[in-house]
Amino acid sequence: MENLANRRSFHFPRSAEGVIVSLMAKHEPDLSRRFHALADPTRRLILTRLAEGPAKVTDLAGPTGLRLPTVMRHLAVLEAAGLIATSKDGRVRTCAFVPEALDPLRTWLDEQRAGWEARLDRLDAFVMAVMKENET
């Protein structure tokens, strides 16, 4: 049997190509940006605060203990991901949470959960069948 680690290239069988392309077609760049934005605890703290209602940037910076430029970078990531919207009135910038931006994440997670639950159900059925077979 040939060791795959020593091969310089690997080609998927024709039957697998359609599946891979199908999975790639479901990739949504916004989904990756949103998961990246949520990966940071400071940004999650900011979103938790904004879930209570809009807030000024200076009010958001206080509880984090971070300097304003650092908070602004976090806000830029959240805004680029579509999780918050900002508005400026004179020198005051206000941020607001955009809850519907979480819908694609929820959909993706629900799809993943359903797939894994189906796999676990099949595994459970297999184990039960093997156990039953071993009893007889």
C-alpha cells in the first residue's frame, strides 16, 4: 500500500469532486468574518453591552480597560463583520448591535448540529445492533 504522505500530489476520485464543489459553494465569506469577530472576548463583551442598547464609543471603552484606539480597532472588526452599525453626531460616535447579523451563524450552527446528531444516531444504532448480535 502506498504511503500518501510520500506522494507529491493527490487526486480525489471523480465521485468526490461534486461533493467538494457543493460544500465550497455553501461557503459564505461573511460567516467567516462574523465568527472571527466573535472569537475575541473583548468584542463579545462589547456586543453584550450593545445588546442592551446603543452606546457611545467612550462608554464602551470604559469597562474594557483598553485605550480608545484599541477599542476602535475592535469596533472596526465588529462593523466589518456587520455585527454593529455606527453613526457619528459631531465628535460623538454611537454604536448599535445588529442582531439579525447573527442569523446566518445560527443557520450554519443548526445545520452542523443536525448533521452531527444524525451521525450520532447512526452510531448509536450500530452499537446497539452489535450489542444485540453479541448477546445471541
